[in-house]
Amino acid sequence: MADYTINPSYIYTEDIAHATQITTMEDGSEIRNSYRSPRRTFALNYDRVTKAIYDSIVAFFTARLGRYETFSWVNPNDSVTYTVRFVDDTLETEEINDEIYNIKLSLIEVV
């Protein structure tokens, strides 16, 4: 499994999601089921990065086939290593000029 080691300028959001189904019975009682462990999503922003960093992120994203392949990533906020994948098959980039770029991407924990 590959390691993603390019730290973002900052983590815009970090969310924790549970998978819970609640069925309400005719008498008003509920049946609750949890289908998996909670998993985290991370929205990463890379502001004003160089062409070299841009090329590295694009190459890593392309090599993983977008959201197809999982990889390891260390969250700089808590120093925990997570097994993640990209949320989307599209990488959001913005060219400021020939040498400066902004990139936004989201990761989701694979449990």
C-alpha cells in the first residue's frame, strides 16, 4: 500500500460519520442497527503550492486511479496513520500562474 506524505496547507474539515439505521415500529418503538465502525473524512487544502508539489499530487492521484485504490496517510492534526482513499474521481485544481497552484481534495477512511 502506498503512503501519501504531502502535507496540506491546512485541513479544512474533519468529520466522523456513523452508519446507523433506525426503523420506527407501528407502536412508536425503534430498532437501531449500527453497520460499521465510524469513519472519518478529511478535506485537505493546498494553497499556493509549487509546480513540483502540484505534479507530485497529480501523479499520486493518477496512480491511485482516483478513488479506486487505498493508501496510508498520517493526519498532521493527531499524528495517527489512517487507511484512506480519495472521495472523488476528480481532483480540484486551480492554476494561479505557471508555477503556483491551489488544490482541494477529500479523503475518506476505509474501515
